[in-house]
Amino acid sequence: MGFEEIIKDLENKIYSPVYLFYGEEPYFIDVLVNYIEQNILDNAEKEFNQMVVYGRDVSPRDIIDLARRFPMMGNYQVVIVKEAQYIKNLEELEIYFNAPLESTILVIGYKYKKLDKRKSFYKNLSKRKDVVLFESVKFRDYEIPKWIEKSVKEMGFSINPVATELLSEHLGNDLGKINNELTKLAINLDESSEITGEVIEKNIGISKDFNVFELQKALRQRNALKAHRIVNYFEANPKEHPLQMISVMLHNYFMKIFLYHYMGNRKRNEIAAELGVNPFFVNDFKSAANIFSPQKIASIISQIRILDLKSKGVGSNDATGYGELKELIFKIIH
């Protein structure tokens, strides 16, 4: 069952006896667990019929004992197990899963890990109609901009493509962190406002002028002065702009330019889908492809990989210095 389907059923008060939320992306697990914790029982019912425990503190036997209790003066009791990834021998819960009480709603949040789908534990659970299994999959970097746009729209705002890339570049694929920043923006914006680079800089503190996105722009424009100003800003703010992050993003950027060279006469939307970018940016890649030949890009990617190794302390006495990045920028532009 998918995330939105589960939320819809919960909103319609359609409950299952067991929910097992697992996977490498904690954000969706937290949202689902928190929704159930806050909304199924009212405050008076929670006092008697809601129990929240943590995986470090309980065994499968403890959870089974809690789940087999009956509600007091209500239709349901809710048992929530957070941080269930720390439970030893989770498979022992299968005894309860095979015969759950309909008056108990057992919720298990198993974060940062996958269940082994080859084992009988998972196979048996996946066949049960009274168990809701949901895998929270980690988003890939190219999926983040679309998720940001969707989240902003649901909040009642709009966001331009440049601002989307700015947030995505600076915050990475940490959905919880992105959601927190979008929530901050929502508090400070008027209804139906557009989120722009200026809005982000004012409310979140991410510079609209000094970021990897602007560095990429300076490189394809061969604007050496702007590129070195940006790198100097990175050097002055290393916590926000670590070398390893910069090298990864430059590598991904030039790989996309390389791919663009071999896309022929495809339509803009097809190119955007292949590259994993907003169609708004396709012309930027066209411009970059006119500047950087496939041979030049192959050389640049090789140098970026060397930079990445040096940023990790391989073949360099100064893994935190930005001198190597400045040399790379010079070679790319010239």
C-alpha cells in the first residue's frame, strides 16, 4: 500500500490491526506514525488506550503482551513502537501478526533499514490482508526537485525552478530537513505567494548568488571572476559547502552535459526526463554542451574524481583546503 493511500484510509477512519512501516527514508515513516499517534484517539482516550514504546526498551514478547490487552471504555487501543530497528529478533512478532486483535492498532516504525524480502517473515506478512506493509524508499537526488514542487503546491504556494534547484542543491535528499525549511517559509509567506531565490535567502539564509547552482552557471558562461568569487565564498563557509558535496554535484552536472551530447533531436520534455531535471533547464544544458565537448567533459570528470579522492584525504596533505577546487575551476574554464 502506498503512502497517500494509507493516509487516505486513516483520514476515512479505515484502520488495520497492524501497520509495519520500514525503509531507508525516515521521513514518510515519521509522518505516518505521527499521524496515527495524533489522530486516531482523542485526548481522553489516549490517556487509557494509547501506549508509545521504543525499540531499545522492549522485546517482541513485551510488544505482544501490550497488543493483546483490550481497550478501556473505547473501541481501540493504539500501541506504537518507535525505533523498532533496535529490536532483537523482530521476527518473533509473527506470532501476533498471525492472529492480531481487531481492537488493537499496532504500529511499528522500522527506520533506516529494509526488510529482507527473501525471508518467510516478509513473505508471510505481505500475504496478510490485516497487515499494512509500507516501504519508505530513499529518494534519489534527481527526484528531490519534483518532491519539493509537490510539497510546496500542497502548502498553497508556488516555487520557481531556480528556487527549487537552490533548495535541492543546498539541502540534499534529507526530506525531513527540506520539509522543516518549507514549513518555515510557509509561516512567513502570504497565501499563494511564489517562493523565489530572494525569499529563500531572506528566510532560510541560503545565498542565491553563492551556491553550486550558480557555480555551474559561471562555468558554462566561462565567467572566471564569478566562479572564483563563489569558490572563495565556499572556502569561507566550509560547513555549508563541504568539498565532498561540491565534487559530487559537479560530477553529476558534467555527466548530464555528457549525456546531452548523445540525445539527438529529442523533444525538450524527453531530454528533461532523461536528465532528471526541470524542462526549464534544458536550454542551459544545450548551452553547456556547446561549450564543453565530450572529450573535454571526460577530462573534467577525471579531474573531479581526483578532487573527490583528495577531499577524502587520498593523495593530499590538506583534505579540507579549497586550493585543489580553485585549480579545477581554472582548468575547466580555460
